[in-house]
Amino acid sequence: MFIVLVRYKCKQGLRENYLKAIKDNKIDEMSRSEEGCIRYEYSFGMEEDELILTEIWRDGEAIDYHKNSEHFARLGELKLQYVESTEFEKYSAEQI
């Protein structure tokens, strides 16, 4: 099992718009429906323009499938419009 934490630093004042675009494009719903997805949840971070994504995946194959999906590509397009920078942390269940 893998846990992925993604911190999006959104362009000033665009955090809510980014989350709305994600939901409007059903990126969150489609990701949660993928085989091997245990958790896929967005939340507001402590910083003003920070959006946090918490993902839990069954295995590396599920993550690879997710990364090659059309909705993952669409998320990348939205990031260009709304996101200034992105930080990733990935942990295996064995590390916890």
C-alpha cells in the first residue's frame, strides 16, 4: 500500500477555483472509482493558497494506471491554469 501526499501551491486567490474545476471535471470521482484506490481526498492546507490531496493506493500498479488515465492528464492541464508549484511525498505502508 502507498500513501501519496500532494501539496498544491495555487496561484493567488485561485485555490477554490482549482478545487471547483477538479470537481466539475469529476477528476476526484473518477480517481476514487479506479481499481486499487483506497482514498483520494482534497482538503484546504494551512497556507492561504494551499490545496492538499491525500491518496492511498493498493499498490504501484494502481498508481501507474492512475498516472496514465485521461482524468490525470486533464488534472495536469488544470494545474497549468491554477497552480504555481506542486510538492509530492510518497510513503509505502512498510515505512509507517
